[in-house]
Amino acid sequence: MANELGKRYRCQSCGTEVLCTKAGNGSAICCDQAMEPVEPRPIPSSD
């Protein structure tokens, strides 16, 4: 899996989050396992 520019990744073990600032092949690794992409939070409506 390639890292995507602007995506956040989180370690399931320790909770560390990283922001990808340069896209490329490979994956972010923490605690000897691949980090999972974080789903973006919805933007609240401005009603």
C-alpha cells in the first residue's frame, strides 16, 4: 500500500498519529506493524 499525501495514519498499539507530507511506495510503520489510515471527521454544518 502506498502512503497518500495529506492522509493521517494511526498506530493501533500506542495511538501515535502521523501526517503524510510526501507520497510514495511503502507504508508507515510503528510498533513493528503497519499504521492504519484515519477516516476524516465530518465537518459540522453551519446552519
